[in-house]
Amino acid sequence: MIDKASPLPLYHQIVEKIKKQIEQGELKPGDTLLSEREYAEKYEISRMTVRQAITQLTNAGYLYRLKGVGTFVAEQKIEQPLSGLTSFTEDMEARGMKPSSKIINFEIIPASSSIAKELNIKEYSPVYEIKRIRLADNEPMALENTYISANLVKGLTEEIVETSLYKYIESDSKLTIHHATQIIESSIANKQEAEYLNIKKGFPILLIQRNTFLKDNQPFEVVRSSYRSDRYKFMISMDR
Ligand code: 16G
């Protein structure tokens, strides 16, 4: 139970207890938490202490509050290792989740100077501009803007990018995806991102820019994505 003699603050003990219940599946996404009063009575502590614990868990994304309704267990974040160069489809399938995409835009446009530079092609050369909402088990996870040289990759269609771009590149177009660089930074959702990702405007998001290259160091894609920060965290392992 709660150890009042422990040097650990009481609210911290409550935080750890609820976290453990979530991690062990005793509390599942969508479950309603006990009320502040109920927790206070159960552990014989003050409501203030309970509130402090619940606020911390809410800020950390374990819980969410609905005004006038209660506090609920949130969906837990997907932990994405940053070791291999994988596709969204592969990542979701590896977790037993069903990947899908909603195409917002698919067209061939003249490359802007910055995209042309990154793809190592001439300005105004034709590039595919693909905007997709990426979903896992029908829940929006990320909004992706992809740019690919249309002279390099032939025959790309809306139907193909509704499933897996990488699968098409590697099986049908016979190109070898080799390496990538990725930059991750924090931001907040603008109106469009909020709408597509089913979050509120101003909600924290992670902006990820991936530049992917083929075997001979030839740039293949430039992708600018917005990921829901309440659904994603990234893991890097390091050697020393
Ligand atoms: C991932 C990649 C993206 C790539 C896509 C291909 C990041 C940030 N982005 O979402 O660059 O285009 O996978 O996925 O990791 P697909 O093969 O399922 O279309």
C-alpha cells in the first residue's frame, strides 16, 4: 500500500502505483480512474496529494481528463527504436497493429529550390508531392509530406502510396533503399495538423524530417512529418 514512513513523497508513491497498474494492464486505455475522493479514502491521504499525482500523470500523458466527466487512462505511447531504417507499414505490422493511409494529396509538381537541392535534382524538375495521414488500427498517428523525384521513381500511383511506398520501391521499382538521416524537433499543431491528426490546435507534436538515400548516396525521398507526441516516443541505444 502507501508507506507513510517512507522518505518518498506520498504523491510520488501514488504516481508509481498507478503507472504500474497501467503497465501491467490492470488499468487499460479508456478505463475511468477512481475519483480524488475515492483515492484519498482508499489510501488515507489528502485529496491534494491525489490531485498532485493525477496532474503529474496527466502531464506525462498516462491519463487524460474530461471536464465534468472524469479522468481516464490514455492510450500508451508507441516506442519507436531509431536503429533500423524501417517504413511505417513495417513498424506497425511488427507491433501487430493494422497500418493504413489516407491520401490528402498526390500530384506531380515542379520542385522548389529547397526540395530540388535536397533531392539533388534541378529546380522545377517534376517531383511527386504526397501528403498522407498514417493510421494505426484506424487511429491517426502522423501526417507525412513526401517528395520524390518523378524521374527517379516511375509509375507511382495513389493506390500504391495508400499501402507501402517502401515495398513498391524495393520490389517493383528495383531500387535499393540504403540509409537515411532524421531530425526530430518539438512543435505544436497548426490548424491543419490538428484537424488531420484529431488533436487540438496547439497540441504538442514532433516534427520529423527524414532524408533517405539509395545505395550510391543518391537522395531518394524527403519527408516532413508531424507525429502525435501523445502517441509516440523514440528510443536510441548508445554504445560507449
Ligand atoms: C516512415 C518514414 C517515411 C517513409 C515511410 C514509408 C519516418 C519519420 N518516416 O513513415 O520517411 O516514407 O515510412 O512508409 O520514419 P510506407 O512504406 O508504409 O509507405
